[in-house]
Amino acid sequence: MSKGTTSEIVLRNLGKTKIKITPIGQGVMQFAGGTTFMKFVYPALTDKESNSIVKTALDGGINWFDTAEAYGFGLSEEKLSKGLQAAGIEDEEVVIATKWMPMMRRAESIRKTIANRLKHLHPYSIDLHQIHMPYSLSSFQKQFDAMADIFEEGHIKSIGISNFSAKQMRKAHEILEEKDLVLASNQVNYSLIKRNIESNGVLDAAKELGITIISWSPLQSGILSGKFHKDKEMFKNQPAVRRLRSRNQIKESQNLIDVLENIAANHKATITQVALNWLVNFHGKIVVAIPGATKANQAESNSRAMRIQLSKNELKEIDEKSRQFI
Ligand SMILES: NC(=O)c1ccc[n+]([C@@H]2O[C@H](COP(=O)([O-])OP(=O)(O)OC[C@H]3O[C@@H](n4cnc5c(N)ncnc54)[C@H](OP(=O)(O)O)[C@@H]3O)[C@@H](O)[C@H]2O)c1
């Protein structure tokens, strides 16, 4: 992407908090590659490689990163911290989102594990702490009581959720509102080929309550780069987990990829950049995205997606061509 349709990066508020974030953040789940269940999806990255992804994202204007306890049980957080330190970044210059893993755990574990999160991320603080999924053994009330406690104690600067339905989101908002706190965000799988939040009430609830939607897998694990449509061999060589998840999506999205490619050419951009730009602009400022990367050049390219300016007609055309995925 070069001249022509570039635009400045405008920061957005994370929900109704005062935290300012770029429309695109950097997902760093890939930093746990080679370990735990991640080894079935992503290879291990050396510190040199992960440091380079962090530095490149920052150089591209990205000001925030998304990690989680579940990504290698501290490994992704630790490698993120190493990358930020290597880039000479101070705590107040970056926004960090991490998550508590609720599976088979009670709410007390939120309090018990916060020291670990901070240890792995040291010297950086947690701007957003998210409940990774709505599957704790404890009630929502107890989980948000615990989140509120660690917020009041100053361990985290805002509270979010992930993979919550519209109903669960409204409940979380209600519990926090009673405590005079805000629910900042709901992180869900949202992409041009997975648009169900537009029909299941999640997006409507977010708009109504001022909750930011953080789109995970905004490229649907790389499918929306168009690289697998072009190179079937490359797809065949992907780990089984990725192949099984994506097989049908590749066939079903060929027409959309063609449209994205035409629009990308108008902007001297890539399919990926157009797909990401649509996601963070079509619904105003409510959606932000956190593409992951296994290589620094992907982080560089993805950060540039913030600088394209798609016309209203282009946004509409992409919408029309992907409505089958709502
Ligand atoms: N809350 C949750 O439950 C949840 C679940 C999943 C992910 N997440 C978060 O969301 C982030 C993103 O999700 P994701 O990594 O699953 O999906 P994604 O962002 O849709 O896809 C990332 C993958 O796409 C490929 N890619 C990225 N940029 C590219 C480019 N410019 N050109 C070509 N290929 C490119 C890379 O794959 P290659 O391996 O082919 O290089 C990369 O590993 C994660 O890092 C994590 O922070 C959250």
C-alpha cells in the first residue's frame, strides 16, 4: 500500500473507559507456539522473532497487544514483555490486554492468579483484564466481584469479557454497573466470513451499551489474506487443526476474495488490509481487531490496514458480498 487513500490513525476509547487504543491491536497468541495445545497450531517462535513482531507492530503505529494466561500459561505474556522492553517501551506508552482462564476454575482463582499475570508481564501493567470465556464453575456475580476487587486494588485498569453471548454480556454489564464500574469490551470471533454477531444480538448490545467489540481471528486464521485461495499446496501443509477448521470457508469465500482483491488494487493495498479495514470501520468505532502474526512482515502489513480509507461504496460492496456469513 502506498499513496492515494491513506488516512491518519485516530485513537478510540476502549468502551466507556478513558483508555485510548488504535483500531488495530496486535494479537500475540502465536507467541505460545510450540507449547501446550498451541503446538498443534503454531510453531515455536524465537525471542528474536517475537521481539521483531512487537517492534514492527509498534513501528506501524499499533499501541496495544492482546495476550492471555491460556497462551502458554505465561509464555505469551512473558515474550510480549521481552519484546516491549527490547523496543525500549515504557509502561505508559503501551496498552496491554490479558485474560483469566475460567475453565474448571472458581472465581477465587481471579484473585489468586493476578500476581502471576503481573509477574509475567512485568514491568508492564494490565490495562484490560478479560474473562476468557463464560465457563467458570462460579456464578457471574462472583467472577465480577473478584474482577471488581482487583480493579479497586489497582491491579487492573479495566474489565472485559470474551466469547460472551448478548444475554451474558448484558448481565455482566448490569453487575458491574451496580458497582459503578464499566464493562469495557467483549472479545469475540468476528470477521468478514464469520459475521454472526450481527444477527445474534452481540453487536446490537455493544452499540447500545457502549462496549467495544474486540474481533479475534479477524482474518479467520489467515484465510482472509487470500493466500490459501491462491496456493492450495500451502493450505495442504497447514496443521490438521487449521485445515479442518478452514476447509469449507476457503471454497465459500472465493467470490468475496475476488471483490477484496479488486478493491485492494484501487488502494495499492492487499486483500488482508482491506478485510481488516472494513472490520474496524463498517460499524463506526465500536469494532477493533487484533490480527495475530507469525512473522514481522505480517504485523507490518496488518498495521498499514489502519491507514487505508475505503469509500462508502466500497464498504457497502464488501458488506453485500459477505452478507451470506451473517
Ligand atoms: N478470545 C479468544 O477466545 C481468542 C481466540 C483466538 C484468538 N484470540 C486472539 O486473537 C488474535 C488473532 O487471532 P488468530 O491469530 O487466531 O487469527 P487471525 O488474526 O485471523 O490469523 C492470524 C494468522 O493469519 C496469518 N496472517 C496474519 N497476517 C497475515 C498477513 N498479513 N498475510 C498473510 N497471512 C497473515 C498468520 O498465519 P501463518 O501461521 O500462516 O503465518 C497468522 O498466524 C490472537 O493472537 C489472540 O490474541 C482470542
